[in-house]
Amino acid sequence: MPSSSLTVWARRVALGLCFVPLAATAAENAATSVTKPALTVSIVQPASMALPLRISANGAVAAWQEAILGAEVAGLRIQEVHAQVGDVVRKGQLLLSFAPEAVQADVALARAQLVEAQAQLAEAQANAERVRALQGSGALSQQQINQYLTQEQTAQARVASAQAQLDTQLLRQQQTRLLAPDDGTISARSATVGGVVGSGSELFRLIRRSRLEWRAEVTAPELERIRPGQKVQILTPAGATWRGQVRMIAPTVDPATRKGTVYVDVLGQALGQTPAPLRAGSYVRGEFEIGASTALTLPQSAVVVRDGFSYVYRVGADQRVARLKVQTGRVVAERVEVLSGIQPSERIVASGGAFLSDGDLVRVVAGTSAQ
């Protein structure tokens, strides 16, 4: 064999010997990758627990009762305003005062007219007493006697009229001071110092007793399940929770929206939360607690949402996972209700399901058990 041919043959043999161990190493790596677990997981079993039954609704927060405070005396000038929007006031507290000079002058005039009428009455009563003493003596005719007696009655009527005029002016004098009719919070103010207002003009709005109510809009079928006295949770956009109680249910349903109004008394903010205001006029969501029922639940971390559907991963005896489609329901704290798709005895991956695929091999952490 020529030397050149021997050289080519030797190179081919050497390359073949090199390819054999490389091919063996790739096969070993592939076998190792197949048997290596994709993830280390802990498992849980579905647990039965009592979950509350709730009806969700939306509605506006409003004042329980809002009093409109206005001027009772026309043509008076506002002298001083003693309350502002947001002030918490007590019954009888001074809110506004009018300039009293004009009313004081009317009171003085009414007092003078009363004194004059009383003097005329005293004179008429004296004349009537003398006439009564002369009755039957023939000194005066019956016509004259009747005239003096009538003058006495007229004088008495003038005194009563003057007294009524004085009482009216004294009442107007009291109305120069606008007082709070009840405990509450000032929600609006239109009074301005120096303004001259007419009778009945609105000056303040008062939320009586600072009480608020939630007017929930509930569909007609759900309205039948709500009863006065039921507990309510009111959820604000800021995340605060307020406690409420159903006070009254509207007797009619809106024919346009097919919804009825449920009036809920706001009792206060839930304990343990950072104080957050609940303002009249805001639109919030709430939940009516209408009872409880037993349900199969899992931790929320065990449920994986993909493409709008919920899934869990069941661990089999061969330590491989199977993806199961489930239907979820109520969520309470860290637990979620599972309506269908699993059995109570199945082992479910507790967390990390988002990193798994159907059929993956997993390693179960020792010591995990049902929760």
C-alpha cells in the first residue's frame, strides 16, 4: 500500500476512535436529564371548611338624614359665621349670628305699644267698674252702660294684640342666632359675612348625628335573600373595610335597571385597620353576609391561572405531575374554593405550579401533609 494511502487510513481510524466516546457521553447526559426532577415542591390535600355566603353589590354612600338650615328672618345682614364645613357640632351650638339692631328696634316699639295698650285698659276698667256700680240707679242709660263695658273689652283685646306683637318681635330677636338643631357634621355652607339673605335661604347643611348609610343596588333575585339586621362589609377604593348592618329594604324595584335599593347603616371601620374616611357621595362596593356553607378549598398559591382558566398540578405515585383544570369560587383570606376538577384525596402541588408542565418529574419535600 502506498505511504499516502496509509496516512489517510490512519487518520480515519483515529477520528472514529474519537467519535465513540463523544457519542457515549451525549447518551449518558440525555439519560441523566430525563431522570432529573424539574422542581422541588411541597404538596397539600384539599380541605373542607365553612365559607361565608356573600352577595356583592355597588352603591353610593349618603347621609342618613341631612338637615337644611336656613334664615327664618328676611332682610337681616349676616354679622358673623361660627361654623365651617367639616365641623362637628352639638345640638344648640351657635352657627351664625345676624346683625340684631333692626330687630331690637322693633322689640322696643312693640314694648311701647304694649305699655300704651295696658294704660288704656286700666282706664277702661276703671270706667267699667263705676258704671257697674251705677247700674239700676237710673243715673245712666243702658246704652251708655253698654258703651263703657264695650270699651273695656276693646282695651283688653288691644293689650292681647300688643302682647302678641311683642312676642313676635322677641321671637325674631331669637332668630338672629342660628343654632344647630341636632348633633352632627356640617357638610355644606353657603353663608357669607355681610350678606343679606331672604327668608328660607339655605345657609348650612348638617349631617344629623354624623351618621352615614350605604344605598346598595341589588338585583331583584338577590333582593329576596337579604333581610334586615344582616351584617355587611363595605369596601372603599382605598382598601379600607367598614362594618354595616341592613336597616331597610326598598319596597319597589326600579323598572329600568331591575334593581332595588338596600339601606345599610354604617357602624364604623373594621378593627385593626388604619383609619380611613368614608365620605358621603362616594360610590363603593360591599358584601352582604347571608350565611355559610362547607366547601373544598386549596391555598391560593396552588392554583395557576393561564389563558383565563384555573389549573392545579396533581402529583402521582411516580412523582410526575398532571395538570388538572378546575373551577374556582369564593376566596377567603388565603384559601380559594374549588367547585370541580379534583377529589379530596388527591395530592396537589402547593406552590410553584407556574414553572411546571404536564408530565414533569418533581421531587416532593419530605414531611409535607394535608392542610
